[in-house]
Amino acid sequence: MIIKKSFKINAADGNHISNDFFYKEFNKKKPLVIISHGFKANKDWGFFPYSARKICEAGFLVITFNFSM
């Protein structure tokens, strides 16, 4: 079962960066994949959520985030 945790990182100017963390087992060492979107997208658009889950199923930890805050 893939678990998705959403979290925010606060910026100095009062904005925040939205992130999603996907994992199956957190107590084991695994490589981390960071998925970043292109110019006209966001972390919840198109194939990004699907890709994050598939990469996680393959045994990786995955973080997606939004550049646009």
C-alpha cells in the first residue's frame, strides 16, 4: 500500500511550497526520487501523481513539489 503524506515548507516571505511524500515502508533505507514539473504544470497535474505512485511501487521514496508556491 502506497502512503501519501502532504506537507508544506514555509518560505521567508510568508509563502509556502506544497509537497507530497510517497512511501511504502519508511523504516528501511531506500533511494529518493524527486519529481519536479515543467513550466505549465503542478505536482497534481497529468502523469505526475501516477508516476510518483509507480516509482514508489518499484521500491523508491518519492517527493513531488510545486515551484509556484
